[in-house]
Amino acid sequence: MAEKFTYDVAVLGAGIVGTATALRLTLSGYKVCLIDKDEPCVGTSSGNAGVIASGSVMPLGTPGLWKSLPKMLLTPTPALKISPLHLPKMAPWLLDFAKASRPKEVKRLSKAITALSQGSLDEHLQLADIAGCRDRFRMTGYLKTFESQKSFDATAQEREWMTEYGLSYDTYNANDIRDLEPNLAPIFTNAYSAHDTASVDNPMKVGQAYFQAFLEHGGRFEKAPITNLLNQKSSHLELKTTTGTIQAKKTVITLGAFSSTVAKKFGANVKLDTERGYHAVLAHEKGIEVLSRPVFFSDRSFVLAPTDEGVRMTIGAELAGLKAEADYDWIKNHIPTARRMLPGLAPHPERLWLGYRPSTPDSLPVIGPSPKDSRIIFAYGHAHLGLTQSANTARLVDHFVSDRNPNMDITPYAADR
């Protein structure tokens, strides 16, 4: 007969959001079980650019995006790739995305994105000090570069809202950029960098450090697929895995792009799809310390980030669902452009990678209690800001588990919005 274990909280999904949440709850004194079929933080959370983007204010959908879509899709190295086979299935998501891209909606959404991102660096540093991985955090910020005054001016609205929301930033001219990052090609006219941003040298290792701290503070990890997601016949929620049954007073859903099945079952009506993200690790003839911070090349929609294993190039998004084969040629085709931006990069990648960003049409995650059962708490759908917003999300979940009112308006993130 399968053994039963009882906990205060079960956290389903051991990506960066789930791991940070499990750690925060354990620190608050709860008996927590973290459950995943894979090892913690080896999936989508392992492959991002490593940016703590506290200054991020804009949703993915904006009024001007539709005008730029033909260029984004039809250039030799497109920043966005849409699978024709996935398009019919994604049509309802895209319709909601179009609605969320209207000017009044964009302003509302930008406020909600900012509210969940502000202060995220401080929250991460608290966890990092507990986990002993603060040395992996670089306080050099995150640089957004532009190849023309015109492209820089196109971000005026974003910078105006940053100022309105109390987010300070610095702007740089061509000479400043060369002083900051002398190894970049001298082709950039403007740049800016928000204050209170940072980066990590390896997102997976940071997440795994959080996980080790979770274990050291009494947490338990169950590596097993869930065979029966939730059973409400008893006073506790029951989760059946291939190794036994777990009972918990409350359950947190942090399954990222794979959250839909259980979320829909418990009242989440927010559409969820995946922006497939790729990265390539590239060596450099000068070694890995060729950049002091991640650099976003705004005109090309990709990032070059220094990591402990080389320069990581991440590119836009592929809309192709969870099951399509990886198209690594797409990211390989961006390497010549990356080498023009950062001379000395190797022409061939040392490693290629694909992950699945969980994306909602309005660019906001789903955070908060299920409208059908307050014992179930959602925390998924962070898209490009999973690492950034994970620590703040963990703090919010801690409030929900404790039946305390959070210190911010959570209406924008409601499961039934």
C-alpha cells in the first residue's frame, strides 16, 4: 500500500517560481513538499538570460507591435517565429492578445507588471543570502542598446512610464557605451539602464541554491509525476504520485507552461500558451569576461549575456506550442549578427537549448487563490519575467497561504479576470 505524507503546503512545479515559493514558505515555518517529475530548475528556468529586470514596465503586446509584425516575421533573421500548424490552436490566445494591446489596456497592464517587478532585486538578495549564492549576482545592471536615434526615441513611452512609476534609469551616448562595454562593436548610438536591476551568472545554479536552502530548512522534495492531480474528498487535498499519496492543507500550482490542465479544473479562465525560447552558448576568443552585464540589442530583439560557461545568446520567441520539434537553425541564423555586435564570438555554438515560457495574452501571470477552492493557489504564467518576479511572487503566495491580505492589489493577476 502506498505511503501517505501530510504537509501544510504542496508546491507543484520546481522551476524558479516554485522553488523560490517553497523556500519562502519553509522560512515562514510551514511544512512544505515540492513536487516535480524532474530535478529542480533544470527546465525553462535554466535557460534565460539571467536578468533581474526590476525596471521592466511594458507588456509584450503594444499598439505599435502590429505595424512591425511583417518585418519581425519576414526578415532573414526574424525576432518572432509563428508555426502555421499551431496558428489555428493559438487563434483565441492571439485574439485576447490583440485586445490587450490597445492603448488604455497597455497602460493598465504596465502598472501591474511594474508592481510585481519592483523590489524584486531586494527580495532575491534576501533569498540569495540565505542560500549562500549572493556571489552569483552581478550588480552591474542590464543595458538596452540602440543602433539609431530613431529606435531609441521609439522607447520614449516606456521611459516616460518608468519615470511616472518611480523607476530611475541612466541614459548613455555612443562614447558612454564604449566606456561601459568596450568589447561591443562601436555601432550603438544610445542606451539606457534601469536602476535596481542585476543579473546572475547562471540561473539554474541560483535556482538550485534556493532548492538546497529549502531542503536545509526542512523542506522535502518529491521527484515523481503526479498521476491524480487533486482529490478533495478529505479535509486535506490529496495528490497521488507514482511513489505515493501526498496530503496538504494548501496546494500551490507553479507548473509554468504546463499549468493549464489543473488551472482550468479549478476556475482559471486566463488563456495560456508558450513562447518557446532558445539560447546558444558561444565561446569568445578573449574568454568569458567580455561583457560586464547582459546587453539587449533592441533593434534585433536578442540578448547577449555573460555566464559562467560562456556568452549566452537568447532570441525572441517562437509560437509553436509544447510539442513541436525544436528549430535550432532559427537561432543559429542569428549568430552572424551576434558576432557583428560582439566581435570575437565563435562562429559555432557550444550548446543549443530550447525552453517554454508560460505566456498569457495580457503579459500578466496568474497569481492568487482558485475561485473554486481557496486552498488552491495559482502562481504561473510569468513569461519573460519568471526569474525577475519569482521572489515577489513567493512573497505573495506566503500571504495567501497565511490567509493574510497581500500588500498590493492582486486584482490584475486574478485567475478569473
